[in-house]
Amino acid sequence: MIVGGTAKYDPFYGDQRVALFDPLTEKPFLVQNMAHGRWYATAITLSDGRAMAFSGYDELGKVNSTGEIYTEGVGWTPEFPASFIPPLYPWLHLLPSGYVFYSGASSPSRFFNPATKAWTNGPATHYGLGEIDYGSLTSSDL
């Protein structure tokens, strides 16, 4: 799945289009557009096979702080807001519980519950470091 992309450079505006790859034809094909553009977004496969798109610059060049979930053959859910402004390419990880863990770059870490579409604060917080744009923290950073 390819979510969004660049609709325009300088400033950056996100594209709303979404493509899936067909392994039989070895070609991508377009599916239903997202509600808004996403440039430098993250897409993650959820435990039930659906895909979630989150963050990225929208078609107006603003950070898209909503998420959407795609179900093959059905399309996108209505957008659901996050309780925070995410960075571009947010670091999302699927947990065995089915929750999604956001591990950076802003503090605190967070959990996303796909069933309720709600974010809650997680256990990790880094103080006095501002945004951690690349890499990860070590114990000497804390």
C-alpha cells in the first residue's frame, strides 16, 4: 500500500491518492482516496489486516493530525482525530495486544486502540530534549 505522496513541492502538499500493488499483474492500482492528503505519512498494518494511515502534510501543507483505517473492498473509515500533533513519519509499532505504539519523536509515547480509535499516553517521556527527529534515545540521553 502506498498512501499519499507529493502533490506539490515547496511548500509541500500531500496527495490524497492510495495505491495497492497487485502481485499477479505486478502493477499498482488506485483505490479510494483518503479524506485528505498525506505527505511523509506512516501506514501500518493492524492485527486484523486493515491498514492505518497517520500524519503527513495535508493538501494545504498543514500537519494532518487525523488517522484513517482502510479495509480492502470497503474503503476508508471516517477520519478520527489524535489528541496531539504528530511529527512527519511517526514511529508506529504494532503490539501483540493489537494496539499501536507511538515511540517518538515527540514526548510522551502513546498507545492507539484501533477498536475505540483513541490515543492514550504511554509510559515513556523524554524531558528537555525537544523533538527527537532521527534515531532513538539511549539511557545517556535521559
